[in-house]
Amino acid sequence: MTETKAVFFDWMGTLAHPEPDRHELFSQLAGELGFELSPQRLLRGVMEADTRVPEGAPPRYAEGKDETPFLRWWEVLLAQAGATIPKDVRLEITRRAGRHVREAAWVLYDDVLPAIKAIKEKGLRLGLISNMYLGRAGLDAFLDVVVTAKDVGASKPDPLIFRAALKQAGVTASEAVYVGDQYELDAVGARKAGIRPVLIDRYGIVSETVDCPVIQSLPEVLGFL
């Protein structure tokens, strides 16, 4: 196996989450509008919707944008959650959630800094590859490379965004590992660029049939470097 020289990470759901997390926020906002949505049942729906309709995720919402992708995003989420709410309510939650997520405080998962420090002690380069990077939450001192969809004009799973990170880090694809929480966007995208993927499953919702290593906490990635 080629020596690992760099480890790249996804942001939301892998290293950090907004406070409150999105499934909790959507449940809260729905309740304010008179509809009950269980945060537990929304969790898998958010992940599935982000994977299948990433352009419709609420943080991407802005007044005047085409509503179609946001409504499609909700269709996927609600199908997973086994719930139904009217179109106008879905759009109002999207508006409110979009504003909240853009302004929210970002919180690192408890296992992030111990894992990051252990990786840095190995002398590896650390990078972040994210479609949406809305806050650093104290990670600046550890990151050698940050590449977002806005930077390169391409979103995951397009291999272009991964290749841009490789170029900035000065490593080849075979020398890198990428850790993310969504199979289609993260694992498939990394593999298209020739990078070894590792999937983190913090909530126990990843299918057992995925064809890449799956970890439950970030320090476990050290076993794949």
C-alpha cells in the first residue's frame, strides 16, 4: 500500500454540526408552524435528501431562487420520515432554516480534536473538502488545505473538487484518504478521484452493503492510514 501523506475531511456531519443540528432544527421549526415532525425520524431523511438533491438543501436557499430543488429535497426527506406537510409550510421551513444555518454557531464533535491532533503528530497534511464550509470552529490552526465548491466551481461528488485539494496539498490520489459521512457524495466522489474513502457513520444509519471502510468515531480512521 502507498504511504499515506494527507487526510482530507468533509465538514458538516463529519467534523462539525450547526447548533441545533439540522434534524432538530427542522423539527423545531415545523412545530412553530403547527406540524409535528420527530427529529429522530428526520435524521435519516436529511442524510438521504442531501445525498440525492444536494442543490435543494436549505442552507443554499435565497429569495428569488427556483423553488423546485428545495421542494424535491423535502419530498425525499418526508418520504424517509413517513410524514406529509403542505408545500407552503415546506418552503417556509426552508426559508427559516436557511437563515438559521448560515448564522448558526458550529460545534465540533467531541472526537474531532483528539483525532486531528493524533493525525498531525504522524506528520500528515490535513485538508477539508466541502460543498459548504460555513465556519471553522477552531480548526484553522490544524488545516493545511481548504477547498470548497465555490472555490473550484464544482461540488462533490465531482472529482474536480477532490483533485483541486490534492494539487494544493502536493500529494497524489494514492497518497490520500478522504473521510466523509455521505456515501454518494463523499465515498463515491473520492473514489472517482482515486482517493481512498472512509465513511463515518455517527448515527448508525449507513447501509451495511457499502463498499468502503465504515467507522463510528473519528479516531478509528487512524487504523486506515
